[in-house]
Amino acid sequence: RCGDVDSAMIALCLDWRCQFFGGNKLSVVHSNYVAYMKIVGVRYSFKVDDSLHALTSDGLGLQCIQKTKYSKELSIQGVLRKINLDELIGVFDDDNFLSLDGTVYDVAQILAHAKSAKNVQLIEGVHLTHFLSAFWMGDFVMALESVKLISALPSSKMPKLQTIYYTFYRGIVSYRLFREGNGEHFLTEGDEILRTVQAWRQKCEHVENKLLLLEAECFASRCNRNLAQEKYEASIRSARDHGFVHEQGLAYEVSFLDGLVLLLVILI
């Protein structure tokens, strides 16, 4: 069951999720989640501060919020998303689980709880948290393990916002692992994802920079350095033009790593 206030908070979280994936300033998104966790961490009363007023349009609706008991799953999803943000901006916060009434103390317990309750949505949320953390920290092997667990879930077949991103990131992971000598099946997997994104591009121009970056990785994996560099530069321009600052940075990073690998090959 989900009440009106829960529905409103879910809508807020979805907006912040779009900001997170869309490249909004992480500190802004993080501050929203900090205020959000203050709300969901309290059941019937709390001291209203400026951060809570900011979330509720000059305080309107705070009385309703004070009297609402939030669903535990809504709190858990908020915790998982804030953990991702904490890791990305270098914040260590051991208070993330306080909103869960002391029943859960870490992500492993969240996953165990989700599995025992057969809560597929929550299981996917845990694996997505692990995947995003591993990908952005450059641990592609761990990222691959997490995304495989996501893909094995029935819920992964339903199109969602995060589907675009873990598919795109998995393509980069596959091409990268192929070039690191982990097997030709990663090249095949990367090509399959490339075709998927090509199909998306026919319907949505906002995936253009993602497609260009995957094409660059495809050419780099086949040692076509000139075409790869052209695609890297095109992806950087496209990401900048669409306002995807984080993906502009990702394209720079991937391009640099490809050039570094080539330099090491030459030196060896």
C-alpha cells in the first residue's frame, strides 16, 4: 500500500534520479537526499529545519509529513541511492541506516531481507547500487558481476530509466575487458549492446553521445585508432551540447585510457 505522501516522495526521488543520471551537480542531488533521509527517518515528530522546508515548498505539507508513517521500502531505496552519492563525492556517512529503525545495518542485510521477501525490485536496487559504484570506481570486473545479476532478474526486462545507463555502461565494460585480453566473447557482447543503442538512437537523440562513445570503443577494440579518435571527439562534443557533463568527462576518461593502452603497447 502506498499513500499520497509516499507517492509524492517517490516522484521526488524519481526527479532526483533523473538529475543524477542526467549529470546534475552531485552535491545538489546529495543535499536533496540528505534532507530526504531526515524526513523518512522520522515517524511522527521531528524538528523542522531549513532543509526540510526546501523540499516542501516553503513548508507546505509538513504537517501531513509529520503524521505519515513512511513505508520501509521507500526508506531503503533512499538509503541505497544516497550510498551511491556518498561514494561518488567521497563522503563517509555511517548514519545512512538510522532511518531503518535499527533493523538493517548494511547493504548485505538489505539484500538478504529482499531475497527472503522475494522483493525483486529491491534486489535489483541493491545490485544496481553495487554496479554503479564499481563502474565509476573503475572496477569493471565487479561491475560486470553486478550487471549480470541485474540482467538475470525478471524485472530487468521492464524498461526503466536505469536500463539505459547500465546497458550503456555494460557496453563500455565489455569492450574494455575484451581489450584487456579477457576473451572474444566480450567483443561480441559489446557489439550486441552497440546494436541496441543504435536502435534507441532512431527514437531518441539524447542517446547520441552514448552511441558515439560505444562506436569509438568498437573501433578501438578493432585497432582502428583514427576512426576511434573521431568518435571519441564526436561523443565529447555531443555530451557537451546535450548538457551531460558527467558523460563528457566519461568520454575524455575512456579516450585517455585507450591512448594510454596504445602507448604501453608501443613501449613494450
